[in-house]
Amino acid sequence: MKIEDNLKDVHVLLHPKRYRIVELLEEKPMHINEISNALGEERRLISYHLLTLEEHGFLSSKYEISDDAKSKGKAIRKYWLTGKVEEVISELKRRL
């Protein structure tokens, strides 16, 4: 991995809001409403950060049909971490 690519990935990952999202998703896959509520932030802001993390390969997502009482039967998008999170953190630790 080139140092320039690694620095860009570290910059994306270590943004305070994005890193907090990563911490939440380490616990379990979640949909945007769960993340938004847990962080006390607007969905729009969380959506932006989820998109950024997914574009850089830190997250994957897929639509699922909700079983939750409020949104039963609706398609919701679940997010989860990819292995890239651990790769970038390991590389950062190695270089420090």
C-alpha cells in the first residue's frame, strides 16, 4: 500500500464522526436510524459520513426488510464494517 493511499484512508477513517460510526458498527450491523439515534445526529449528516466510509471501502451495506414494529415491511439499509478498517488501523500502528 502506498503511503499516500494510506494517509488518505487514515484521514477518512479518523474523522471524529466517522470513527464513532465505526465504533458503533464494531458492535453490530445497524441501519441509519439506529446510528443517528445513538449519536444524536441528524440522518442527513450520518448519511453523508456513511456514504464517505462506504466509498472508501470501510463499510458494506444491503437492503433488508424490516421486522421492527415502526417500520415493519419496509426496506432498510443495513451497514457493517469491512476488513479494511482493521487493515488501515494495523498499518497506522505499524508506521507509528
